[in-house]
Amino acid sequence: MQKRKLGNSNLEVSALGLGCMGLSFGYGPATDKQEAISLIRSAVEGGVTFFDTAEIYGPLTNEELVGEALAPFRGQVVIATKFGFKPASEGETHWSTLDSRPEHIKQVVEGSLKRLRVETIDLYYQHRVDPEVPIEDVAGAVKDLIQEGKVKHFGLSEAGVQTIRRAHAVQPVAALQSEYSLWWRKPEEEVLPALEELGIGFVPFSPLGKGFLTGKIDENTTFDSTDFRNIVPRFTPEARKANQALVELLRAIGEKKKATPAQIALGWLLAQKPWIVPIPGTTKLHRLEENIGAVEIELTPDDLREIESAASKITVEGARYPEPLERRVGR
């Protein structure tokens, strides 16, 4: 597995990471614990050294899972987790309330360290920008945690450019995690140029468009009642039908390269910048192996031009988030 550095941070990780959220949360029922542990360990065997979780996934159970699965590989892997939510009320399982107050960050880091079974968190992201707390205060709190040895690197998720700049001035940001793929290219407008200028790495989540770009979803696909995609405008049957054009493009390029649509989608992301590290998630071993195989795919400048030219003629239908969630991104 090739390695990449996240910006100027010297944080070196495998060119492809593993997003672990879906093993516990978001895409239907949680995966059986032993199966999930086995999948995470298979990723390590396949050369993956970068694993992504968050306090809110589960909530809490995903960190515990990742901590147990990766316990035998301490020092060989990089674990990223996130802070910034809290239960809506005491004893609630529904975590919808933002809270990035410095005292809250310093309190919850202890729980994450314990669940992950580590002494230091490699990369600690603010999960969503909290409009009630100046980003300088957030960056200052993480800076304190870095000085205490509890955290190594600071990250942001779905933050806007001005927030990134302000945070970076207080504590260098190692990585920004936001959605980016062939069917969500908004980061190219302002975010990617700013990251390049500041020397910040980029970690695209949903690099396969929440599974759509694998080519295994069409307008007739049904999702489990607990699957987040049921409320995503881009996943209405009409939108899925309209958006097949993008999958057909990936399939056509894949046939020439002896690769799957998913591998072309990941290969395209890897070809954009050397400091981009996608984190596709999966619950299936054969998908994990397929995703890892994408790192070997060489897309030439001609291939990339062909993808660009064809993609520019395709309009993707549907918003990527329902309205309340959309308001939380890009701040």
C-alpha cells in the first residue's frame, strides 16, 4: 500500500483509509461485532493504516469497536476520531446538539482515549463547526491537549474556508475531512485551493457517493428503515434514476482499465492531489479488497481529461443532505 502525507503535518498514512462509521451506525443495523473486528483487522493486513471513527457514531460504540479491533496494532496505525456533539438531553441516545466549548472538549477526550484504548489520539477533528463557540477557542483547547500529550494532530470536518484559516492560525490544522467525490465537487471551488496554500491534508468521506458510485444501487433499490439514505434528497428513486449517467461513465472507463466503477471513482480522487486520502467505508470484505485495489489504478492525464469532459455534461440531481443537516456544513 502506498503512503501519503496529510499536508505539511508529517502525518503519514496509507493512501486509502477505512471509514468505520457504517459498521455501527447510519447504513442500517450494526454489523456483528466479531465480523466488524475481523473486517478492520483485514484492512490492516491489506496495508490500511488510517482508521476513522467518532464519538457520535453509535454513539460511543464505534470508538469501542475500533479500539478493540486495533488494540494489537498499536504504533502501526493512525486512528482519527471526532468531538463536538452531546446528547440532546440526559440519557438520550439521540445526539443532535453541538457542543465545542473548550471545557466540553477537554472532558470528552478522556472518554475517547479510554474507548480507543490509546494514550494519544492521532488526529482529533471537530465534527461540525459550532457557531456558538469561536473557532479560536476550539483550536486553543486542542492545542492544550496536544501540549498535554493527549492528542497529536488537529482536524476540522466540513468547515468553511474562513473558519479553517482562523483555526489554523491558532493551532496548525493537519487535515480537513469533508465530502468529496465525482458526484459532490463543491470543495474544488474554494476549499481545495485554500488547503493547498496552507499545507493542510484532505480526507474525503463518502468518496463513493454513499455507495451510489459502486454501480450497485438503482431506482429500485430499497434501504433498511434505519438507513440514513432514506432521508437524503439525492437518493429519491427519481434522483437515483437520473444519476445513473455518472455510474455509466465510471463503468465505461473501468472497462478499459479492467477496474470496477468504485475503483475508478477512488482512483479519480487519488489522482486529484497527492495529499488527498479518501476513507471509503464498507461492511463487506470483498468490497474492502476492491477498494484497496483502487490504489493500484493508474489514471493517465488522458483518462482524467476524458472523465472531466464527460462528467461536465452530467448534472447530478438532488441535494446531498436534508435541509437541517445542510445548514451545519461549510460554516
